[in-house]
Amino acid sequence: MRHYSIVLNTDSGSRRSLRIANPNPNKPVEEISAAIDRLIANDVFDNQRGALESLNRMELTTVETTTVL
């Protein structure tokens, strides 16, 4: 299983995070960056804790499971 963990900064100093399951890791970084920019521009979160301002970090996590028994 793979997922992107995305942490975004808000204009009030808070952070918002989300996880995207089963991403396509072969997408060019430019396309991913453009998608993050659109997410920030079209803030989908409640602004009570601040409007989205910038990307703090984005990580691709791969979890591998091996059944033993």
C-alpha cells in the first residue's frame, strides 16, 4: 500500500493534513505541484483555523506487509 501524506500551512499558523491513498508515483513532480497549488487556491477546508497558504511537506509512504502464518 502507498499513500501521500500532505501537510499544508495556514495563514493563521496552523497546519492541515490529508492522506491520498494509492497514488500514482509515476506522475511528474510538476503535475503534483500544480495539483497542490490548485488545492491551496481552492481551499476546501473550513477557514475557522485559517486559510490554506502553502505546502509544508509531502511524503510518499510505502507499507509492505508479509504474512508469516
